[in-house]
Amino acid sequence: MSEGTMHQPAQREHSDQQRAKRLSRLLVCAAAVPVMLIAAGCSSDSGSDDGAGKDTTGPGATTSADATAAPTVQAAAYKKLPEPCAVLSKKTLTDLVPKGAKSGKEGTSSDTASRGSCSWTSLDNNGVKGSQFRWLNVSLLRFDSSQTQGEGDKLAAAYYAKQVQEAQSVTGAKNAKSEPVAGAGDEATAVRYDLKKKEGAFKQQTVVARVENVVVTIDYNGAGLAGDKAPSADTLTKAAEKAVKEAVAAVTSANGTGAGAGSGSGSGGASSTPSKSPSKASTKSASPSASKSAAKSDAKAPAATASSSASSAADKS
């Protein structure tokens, strides 16, 4: 065996070692590539997370507080009511209830800042010629604004419309007539009709007015008893309209504003044109506050009350 032949295994062994080293370096490099890609991916994800945590309260951003904040409800314009028995002047009372101008009887109220009423009874006894009977009632109802029920003036508008509708729907009423009333707050309507009772023929006038968040209702009726002639419906209606204007002026004066004014939803003053018709009033507003239900006990049915008083008066005559 020659010396060259002996060196061949050693040379192959050396070559194999060289190839093994190169292969190891290639494997190391190949393994490094995925690690770099993974690192780059992680770096990219980390950037996305950082962006998500950035401040989003810039323009156009909506916070949870804004999303859940309740809408603001406008405060009611009027905060109190005048004394119900003092809303009409002595002269007006003398004209409407000549024999009972000093007979004012205040109705029961658990909250005089929200509701009140006063009534007067007059009997002018002419002996065998008969008697003239008059009954007058003033009712005041104020509505506050609330988050749950809405704005006071809208609640009052709904109640106003309901009062007018009830006056127009009295059972047994004859010759019914409704007309708008000028110069009585934001809106006002007069309803009149005849009502036959065993004591006589009654002429009933109901005038409902709204000024801001307060509703004023005047009930006024008259009858000729024991053979005396019935009073004029036109005369009684004119007197009731005068009374409602005075009562509205008393409400606005008690709250420090001009007489007859309606500074919010209405005309802003005593209107020189007829008030809005009840059919245009808001009837879909939120139902009135608790004072509404209590008012039902304060405001008695005018015709029924008058009938009772007239019956007693007729017995005396």
C-alpha cells in the first residue's frame, strides 16, 4: 500500500468535518430567521395594543357619562300660587255674587303652593217674586317640571285641554257653546250650557285658562228660583271671563311678572287676540303630577254643588 493511499481516509475525514461545520452554521442561520420574524410580529402586536390604550377623549369621542346623561328639563316658570280667595277684586265679587261677596270659603289643600280653590254663594231673595241664585268657584292648579313627567307648562297644557273637554261633555247639558277667550294668559276657553234641575234652569259657565305652568278654572252659574226668571247666559259668560282674567293676573303678579303675561310657551303678555283653541293644546304630554289627582278632590262638580245650594235656598224662600 502506497503512502498516498494511506492519506486518503484522513483527507476524507477532514473533508467530512469541514462539511459538518458548514451545515451547522447553515442550520443556526436558518433557525435565526423564524425567531426574527416572530420578534417582528410581537413588536407589531405590541404597537397595536399601545394604540388601543391611547387617550380617546379627543373631539368626537363619546364618554360613558355623556351616553347615559339624562336630558335637561326646563324649570317651571311659576313657583307659587296666590291665595285663592284673594284673586278677585271686591268689585268683581259684588258683580258676580252680590249677596255673597264676603262669603268666600277656601277649599282644603295639602299643598297650597300647587293647588287651591275658593267658592262663593249668593242668594238674592225677592220673596214671592222668587230668588236669584249665583255660585262661583275659582280653582288654581300649578305643575312642576320633572325628569320623569316633563316640563311644567306642557303638563299644564294637557290638563287645560282635559278640563275644557270635560266641560264640553257634561251629561244633560243643553245649548252648549264654546269660544276662545282673549287676554287670559297663554290660552283660554269659555264653555257655557243650560242644565235643568228640579230647583230650576241653571246657566253654567266654565272658563279654563292656562298661563305658563298654572291652570285657572272659573265655574260660575246662576238660576232664577221660585218663579223668578233665568239670568242671561251672555251676561254670566262675560262676568266669568272677567273673573278668569283677574285670576290669571293674580297668578302672574304672585310670581313677580306682569299681569296676564305668559312669558314662556305663550304670547309673552296679555294677548289681544283670541287664545288658542283647546283642540290645538298638547294632549299627548306626560300625565300631570300628583297634584292633579289631588285637585279632583278640591274641585267639586259645579252644577251639582250649585244644585245642592239652590235646593237649600229654595227651601228657605
